[in-house]
Amino acid sequence: MVRNIYLSVDPAQRGWAADTANYSAPVELGTPMRSLAVGRVVASKAEGFIAGDFVYGFMGWQDYALAKPSQILSRIREPAAPLSAYAGILGINGITAWLALKTLGRPARGETILVSTAAGAVGSIVGQLAKIAGCRTIGLTSSEGKVHRCLEGFGYDVVLNYKEANLREALARAAAAAVDIYFDNVGGAILDLAIRLMATAGRIIQCGTASISDWSAAPQGLRNEREILTRRLICSGFVVFDHVGKFDEVQKELVSLIDAGMLAYDEDISHGIDTAPNALQLVYSGANTGKKLVMVG
């Protein structure tokens, strides 16, 4: 039995709730909303877990969860950071940024990377890790305030508000020669723009499709097959739950960077389980200012 403390709010939850093709079964009506959470073990009959342990895993939007060991992604015996961090930068957001960038993006010094949702819980970490790797970083975000945060807090070289009227021209100027890596969290029209700025042998990491509200009928846009062919692009999808065995290792790497002052992160925490549904709406509207969490413990 786990007493939840922080509930995670993630764009993927819209896909989990939808009755459409996905990498997991849709959440059934009448059951708790599927969610990652950080909580404390109250009592346990499971080997390896004792009362007092902190854990991170699929505990749902609820105060208490009866969890099987298979639902737990991390056991946090001695927290090396604030507990909230284990639902964000030390949870799937930071781990996604680390693994997807390093295994699929393979950044090299001097390359240019473009990141959508650059101020988000994943994009903000991707930009910083790319800078550490010696890349020139370009970010896309949704407001002037977030542009400033990306520049001053997360160290991006160039940041654009994707809502500006002449995004195509602004993005072409920012890209200069070409984009070597595109870390895409949104898909849709911005992907259509970005793919036409990719360098030969560029890498596209498809980490999210937040701009697409409904997949029940496939959306139609510019066709990209020719761009993939002529630019010899590598396009790879990334789902972090394929890599659970690497979570502990990556957490240690991220903690060391945080302790060294090389990684900054923002959190946006609301209080009370009744705020959870609106919290997901805030994430999709871009109104959150950091990793969105709901504190219930």
C-alpha cells in the first residue's frame, strides 16, 4: 500500500484516456486515471519493499494505491534530491531526455539541434544536455515569458515563439546551414517545417505528438517521404517505458549534473486531487510553468 505524495501530470495521459490505437490499453471508465506518482510505502507484502520506502511508479490519480512490484519504476531508499524531482527531472521526463538524446540523437560537438516545447519538462532538459555535448541549441516555445526562461535559465542559443506569424522564415534564419537533430515533442505542422530544414543524415527523435488532438482519423498534412529519402534522414520513435532497466543508472547521472549546478529544472505544483483534471488542461494549453505536479500527500 502506497500513500501518494506527488501525482505526475503528463501529455501522454490524453493518449492513455483515448479509445484509439496506442502503445497501451485505454483507461477504463470508473477506474483511477492512469498516472505516475511518487509515494511512500505504508505496508508491504512484496519482497524488497518495506514500510517507509519512497517509490515512483504507476499509482494513478488517487490518495492511496495498492501496487504490484511490476508497477514500480524506481525505489527511492535514500532520496538524493527533493521528492518532487523523482516525478520530473529524475522521473520519466529527465530519463526520456537523457536516453532519447544520447541513444537516438547522438549529438556531436558543433552540431545544431532544434527542440520543440523547449521550456517543457523534457525539452528544457534536452536543451541543457545538448549544450553540455557542445551543440548549438534552438528552442521552440509558446510565450515570450517562456522564451526568456529558455534563454536565461536553460541556456538555449536561440528561442522562437512558434505562434509568431512568420515562423517559417524565422526558423530558417535560426537554423542557418541546417538542423542536425530535431527533438520533436509535438508533430504536426511544426514537424512539416522542421523536416525541410534538416541536414543530410540528420536525426529526428519523435518523442511526442502533442499538437495532434485526435488520431481516430489520421490527420493529413504535407507529405514527408521525399524529405526523408533525399536528406537520408533517420527518424526514430522513443517510448521511455522500453528502457525501465536503465532508470537507476540514468537517475544517478542526472543527480550528478544537478549537484554540479549543470542542470536547472522548474516545477509547477498545485495542491489537492481536485486540481488534477484541470492540471492536464493547463499542460495542453501551455499555461504551466515547469513540470506539472499535484501534491496530495
